[in-house]
Amino acid sequence: TEQSRICTSAVFYRSVDNGHSWQQIGTIPYTGDPAADPHWREREGFSEPDVAFLPDGTIFCLLRTTDSNGLGPLYESRSTDGGRTWSRPAVFDTIGVWPRLLTLGNGVTLASYGRTGLFVRGTADPAAEAWGDKIAVVPPGPYQQDTCSYSDMIALDDHTALLVYSDFNVPDAAGVKR
């Protein structure tokens, strides 16, 4: 018999009393894509979800699958009913840890993620269905010798974002990579 295993899912809660109590409103259960991930059956599930509230009212979510089984795809899912139900997860990119999302005041939504490397993608589509090509901020290098691939973004104004990230190969004054 095949041993059963538990896969992590993204679970969404809502509070209507300033955080005094919480109600579960939705879940994105792990669903791997065998065409995109040869290790989909062994995956531990989804982790590190991040959401953006899009201009058209959709909630857009990115989900990591990289785990102890190696690098895995980054998935996307969306909800049009306030997080109660979610679309079947689909591959957003072949890589991705610690995805971060930011929707600027001008309606552009940005995504940062990586491993190996660190990338940014953007979309002006109010439903985030059509994305631009990914731009390498830190080009991919040897596994975890280029960057930890964790980042964050904040809006500086309606048209500008600040991206914070690590790059392990910037030389210091003595030429030593830091």
C-alpha cells in the first residue's frame, strides 16, 4: 500500500472585528502539475503564499513548491469572490521561492521571486492574466551562491517600487565577493 502523506495548502482567514477572532474563508489545496514538475507526487505542498488585490477586484496568489525534493515551479491561483473559492493552481514560472506581489497605484502589478537568481515580472492587465517577460535582477548562478532569492517590494509612489534583495557576488573595497 502507498503511504498517505499530508501536503500543505494555502489557507485564508478573515477578521471582521479588528483581529479579535478569525474565520477560515478559503483554501488552495496542493495540486501538482506532472507536465511541469517531475517531483510533483513527492512535493510537500504549497508554501510561502503571497497575495495581491488587483484593480479588477480579483485576489491573485503566488505559491512556492521548492522543498526538500529540489527546485519546483511557482504556481498562481486567483479568487473572484473575496477568497472563498480559488482557481485550480497553474504554473506561473518554472522556479520560485518567497514570491512577493505589489500592485502600484497606477494599476501595474509586480512579482519578485527566484532561485536560482532573482527576477521581477510585471503586468498592467487589471486581472493579471497577461504578464511581461521576467527580468533578471540577479542572474542565475550556482545554487544559493548567487542570492538567497528572498526579496520584498514597497511602493514609493503610484509609479515606482523599491525592491530589496541580496546579491552574494558584489565585491567589497578589497574585491572580496559579499
